[in-house]
Amino acid sequence: MKNTARFEPGKGIAAAIPPGRLYGVLIYAFLYLPMAVLILGSFNASKYGIGWQGFTLDWYESLANDAEILTAARNSLAVAALSASLATVVGTLGAVGLHRYRFRGRKFLMGLLFVTLMSPDIVMAVSLLVLFIGLHLELGLFTLWLAHTGFCLPFVTLTVHARLQGFDNALVEAARDLGAGEWTAIRRVVLPLALPAIAAGWLMSFTLSLDDAVVSFFVTGPDFEVLPLRIYSMVRLGVKPEVNALASLLFAVSLSFVVLAQWLLHKDRH
Amino acid sequence: MSQRPEILKTVTVGLLAGWLLSFVLAPTLLVVGLSLLSRSPAGFAGGPVTLDNYRRLADPIYLHVFAESFATAFIATLLCLLLGYPFAYGLARARPGLRPLLLTLVIVPFWTSSLVRIYAIRGLLAAKGALNNLLLAAGLIDQPVRLLYTQTAEIVGLVHVLLPFMILPLYASLEKLDPRLLEAARDLGAGPFRRFRHVVLPLTLPGVVAGCLLVFLPALGLFYVGDVLGGSRHLLVGNLLKDQFLEAQDWPFGAAASLVLIGLLLAFLALYAYAAKRIAPDDG
Amino acid sequence: MTRSTIASFRAVSKHYGSHCALRDFNLELREGELLTLLGPSGCGKTTVLRLLAGLEIPDSGEIFLDGRTLAGVPPEARNVNTVFQSYALFPHLSVAENVAFGLRMKKLGSAEIRARTAEALRMVRLDGLGGHRPLQLSGGQQQRVALARALVNRPRVLLLDECLSALDYQLRREMQLELKGLQRQTGITFVFVTHDREEALSMSDRIAVMRTGRIEQLGPPRDIYERPANLFVAQFAGESNVLEATVTAITAPDSLIVELAGTPLTVRTDRRFRVGARLVLVLRPEDLHVHDDAAAEGGLAGHVLERTYRGVTLDTVIALDAGPRIKTSEFFREDTPALDHPPGQRVRVSWTPGWEIVLPHEPET
């Protein structure tokens, strides 16, 4: 894997970079360039994004004054916090159950989690819509909460479960042996060990919920708009520089949450 | 105070199982049932059990949508695989100290809004967008080319959004690959091509299948890619579903169409299970 | 001296699926003894510990501790502690917090917890390491933390599950001595599980040799080694040469003449045999002497196949004229300069009369 290409005068800079590394850089550019241009555009004074006409925060300011966007933002944050919390509670308890107990149907449950994780958003969106209508639920906050919890759940469960798998099975037995009841053993030993994964699960769920457009599009009603849907309709109505600002903000929140979650999951690996 | 393990077992397992049964299994069964009914003016569905909805899927109008959407998704998946495999390989062989950073850089797009990123692609491809400006400035073209609202734009958008979904499972299986196996193959006289064909590929096949599943199915379903980049001209299966459920209100037909996706999902998962089992027969 | 019973197993059976781990198992543990469960893996010895700790529930039978049944008593309510094979130290707690865990569960006052934790750490010579995380310690130190964490609760019985097996040879020998010392010092009953016979012989007050869920023999180390109940115990307790023979005459109540492939031998045994019965002789390699053929009479004749220098001993493999091969293990002594017998040399093998172990012949299983 050692590539000792050196810069040779007259052969250009590209020749100095090993081809493998150049390829990697190009892929990263492909993944990040569109967002970089968009974020840059959100600070561009030009209304139509043609050429750089100076730095401005106008678009962020007009976001802050847009009542509809503020409402959608509040809704989004509420749904994300509620869904992430419920998914974290159910998912963590579920992961503890899957880790600690052997029961009939355990494999089936794991399989169902895996399938849910892999299934495309739109399949989940359609079936949940059918369920909610069938139950005569009013589409809005409550249905969004249930639906978002649903797609976050496998992520939390499998993340926490994977973390627990890394620990000695005898730890809970040791706690019981030393006088802890089952619940005390879980509270004092299992949950503290799983804590980084639980926190990461919450952060990832929050991000997933905040960013979701497909499921939300199907399961919310006209009176309860969330940010991605607001962006979607703004985009369809034509380019507005405020969308750049909003998209940049959303990206920044996701980015920081994901980086934090990754750090939590990997910090005690050597 | 006695703490009975049975109660905790019931609570922890019961909650998870209850949730999955109510919000995953039950709704899927409802969709299956719905697809066998027909549209009813009174409610959203009714009437006798029928296979009409499936017959209608074969109607040339819809067949065309499916064919086009499948072609788009297929090309996007193939591109992701071809671009992603060497990248994941390089990532798995990168310096250990650098790897977490490089990996996080792939994970971040995985978790950020694909709608926002599609919108960013649109900004690049627009008639007055960055790419056209760049080409004009470079003198490669004299007037803006139409990039937006083409199948190419859709494919670029899909690859941009879904590439991390291909790279991550590939990376996971490539990272597990023991380098000593390659040394052994080399020792036994296999050249680079045969090392790849007979050692690397079979051992990373589960990653390939998982990656294709995670790219192909969303590529069929991401309706806003069709809207934002494809215009109304190039519809995806996702757009069809959206129209049937939210506009035309023909739920039974929409349910039948979504069952096609569920069928594909199950087929992919069976393929994955098969590929994984070949490597580790006893891994439960 | 007979000591009173502290715990007992009465007709206990335990299955895992179709695998039978223990069948109709009976055992009395005595106050203050160090009892070792010795046996190959899968013989059920760990199951005995887990049942006493309450981590498994018996299918049938009953277990008693201090005269009271343990049926329905969860592990946390049993005054019994375990040192796990993997140590199972809580990685998120410090060494001191690990040791204090059991005392916390008992809701003792913080002053007492601190004092007893410090005392336990001192006892296992880890004072000063209380603030470390378990994973920062060496294997031997982790083992001591596990020991302190269990002992600090002053259990009625301490269960040790193959807890020395992860240590290297040298450290293991040290820990064996240390464990024995701690047991004497605290007076707590220890039940120790191992598959290492040397460990069992050197540490135990009593050994229970187990096979497929049953106790084959229970007794002091010396009985197990010198008077094994059957061939399995004989072979598991030490290196053995096993020779088949037939009884030709009974000369006294405790003396027989047997024929070993044509060679008559006189052997001593308390067991009763009929003339014509088949039996096996078990000879420990270190009990055998090798003589140059010409200079010896009696014993068994053969020739040297291999010899191996082992430092303390010289091991020789001899092919007997009667057929089987036997192994001898002789200590170097200044007065026996001619210990070295080159391969091919004709020799005779003898032993002190009465040191042979005579067992009934067992059909092959």
C-alpha cells in the first residue's frame, strides 16, 4: 500500500497525489461539494445565487421572521424530541431484554427489527398511513410521534444491543451474586455500561426524525407542518434564498448531533 | 423486597414485541389485505376480494412507470457499487489512526437530510447554477446546458444521496476480511484478479447485497428526487405511490404497488441471508 | 476431627435441554473446608457452583445452606459469593467500587463500607490500587479484585469457578498458595472448581472427582491419588500405567498372584477377587525403578524405547516383553549414577511391593 509518488517538476500537482488517495478525495468532494455550495449560497447577498455579491445574514434574518417556518421548526423539534425519547426508552428496554433473556420468538423479533431497519421509508410510510386511517386517528403530532418512533426504534435497539454484546454475560450474574436484585443489577450494571450507546441512540433518533421527509409527508395532516415538508413546498414553489439558509441550519444541527453520537460510541475504543 | 426477573422480562421484551407487532407487522398485513379490495366511494376501500389491482399494475401506463423507475434505480445502484467498492476497500486499508475520521465523513451524509442534499444538487445543476457557471467561465460551453429535469439529474441525485448507504455495509464486510487470507491466496499462487474473484468477492458478498438493498429500494421510493430533479417527466415508483394515496385516493391500488416494493425487500433479504450463511453457516 | 455440615445437595438433577449436567447429585459441604470439584470439562462441576449460587435452578432435588432450603431463594438473598472464571469485574466502576458493591447492596453505612473495602484490598495485597479501573490492572491483580469483592461480604461459602485458569503457570502457583492462605485465615468454606489435578491435589482438604454429572470419588487428596475408587479416578488424578492381568491364586486375604502376559506377580489389595477374574494394575511412573537386566530379578522385563531428560526427573518409555508400554519417571539421586539407560537396552521394571493399585477390570465404555 505504500505509494512513494513524489512531486516532480513539470508533471503537475495531480501526479504527486497517489491515485488511490485522489480517488478518495474525489468521492468526498462529490459527497460534500453540493452542501458546501449551498451553505456558501446561504450567505450570498445575490438573490439568485449568480456570482458572489457579498456576505449577508439577511436570509437567516428573514427565516427568523417567518412565522410559518418558526411554527414548523417548533413542530419539528417537538416531534424529534418526543420520538427520540420514546424510541430510546422502548429500544433500550428491548435491547436489555434481548440481551438478558432467552425466550421463544427471540430470533423472530431480531429478524423483524432487522427488516424494519432495512425497509425503505416509503414502505413504512404507506403502511403506517393505512394503519392510522384504519384506527381513525387524526393525522398530526400524535401520528408523527408514533411513526417517527417506529423508524428510530431499530436503530436504538440494535445500537444498544451491540454495545451490550461487547460485555461479559457474567456481569449481571456477578451483581446478583453480590446481593443485587434483577432490577438493581440492570440499573447499576447494564444501564451504566450501555449509557454511551443509549445517548448516541437518542441523538441519532433526533436527527433521523428532524430530517425525515418521506414518512412525515404521508402521516401528517394539513394543520401540522414540519420543517422538511416546509422546505419541500418552498422548493416546489421556486428558489428562495431562505431555503438555503434553512437547509444549512438543518444540516448543521444534524452534523453536530451525528459527530457527537459517533464520538460517544467510539470514545472508549483504543 | 423481592425483584422477580419474570416481570422485567415481560416488560422489556413485551414492550418491544408489542411495538413491532402493532406498528410493523400489523400495518404490513393491513396493506396486503387492502391490496385485495377495491376502491369504494363510501370509505377508502371495500367490495369483494379481487386481484384487479395487481392486474392494473400490468397496464402499459403503470408498467412504463415501473420500467423507467427500475432502470433509473438500477443504474444508480450499479454506479454506487462501482464507485463505492474501491472506496470502501481503500477505507478499510487506510491508516488506523485516520480511519475514524474518514469513516465519520461517510457517516455524516448518511444521517443528514436527503431532501436537503437533493436540494443542494438541484442548486448545482440549475440552468443558472454553479456547474453551468463553472463550465461557462471555463469556456467549455457558450450557453447553459440543461442538466435539470433529466434522467441523468435524477441518477446523479440518487447516487449522491445513497452512496454512503452502499459504502457503509461494504466497508463493514471489507474491514472484517482477514488480510492473512489474501496472503494465503497469494502464497497458493493466485494473482490479483483471482484473489479478488475467489477470496475477496465471496467474503464480502453479504455487504454487496446489503448495500444494493439499501440503495435500490430507496432509489425506487424517494419521490422528491423525481419531483425536484426529474420534474414531472421522470416519475419514480415513489411518486406513483404518493399520487395514489394522497391525490387520486385509490388506496387499494396504491397498496398493491407498495407490495411490489415489499416483495423486492423480502427477495433482497433472502439473498442476503443466503450470502451470509455461505460464509458463516452456524452464525445464528 | 469431623466438622459440621454447612451446605448440602440432596438428589439434585439439572438438565440443559437434552444434556444432563447433574443426575441425582448428593454432596455435603463441611464448615471451613476447601473442597475441590475436579473433572473434565462438561462433567457438571460448574453447574454445582451455579446451583449453590442460585444462578441456576435445579430440575429436582433440594439444596440446603445452614440447614435451610434454598428453594425459591434468589441469588441476591443467598449468603454465598462467587469468583467468576472471567472475573466479571464491572468495567465502569473503580476497583474499590467493585469491592464495595456487595456491601452497598446490603445498605451498610459508608464508614463501614470504606473500612471493610480497605481491609479486603489489604488482604489481597492491592492497597493503593482502589482508584484504578479493573481494565488497567494485570490478570493476576484482576483476579485478586474478584477475590476481594467476594470475600468482603464474608459469605458462608465462597465459590471459585476455574478462576486461576487464565493465569500463567508461575502466577498460578503463587495464587494457589495465596488462596489456601486466605482460606485458612478467614475460615470460610471454599468450593473450588478446576480441571487441573495438581491444583486440586495441592490445595484441597477434600476432592470430589466428577464425571458426567456424578461424583466418582470424594475424599482427601491422598486417598484420591493413592486409593482411587476406579480407573477413571486413577487416571484423572495422576499419570498412570494401566496393565491388565488375571488372578491365578489367592495366597492371603490381602494378597494375590496374578499373571500378566505370562509373568506371575504378587500384588496386594483389600478388594476381593475370585481366581480367574480379570483386574487392572495401575502403576504411577514415579513409583517405578528401572534396573539393568542382568542385575535384577523379579518385576517386569522389557527394553528401553525412549528416554526424556526433564531436569528433575528422567523419564523412560519401556516396551515390556508382555506387550504393553509403560512410562517411568525417576528422580536423580547422587547414589544412583547409572540412571541413564540407552534406547534398546534390556531392563527390568520393579516397584515397592504394595504400591501398585489394584482395580477390578472395567468393560470398555
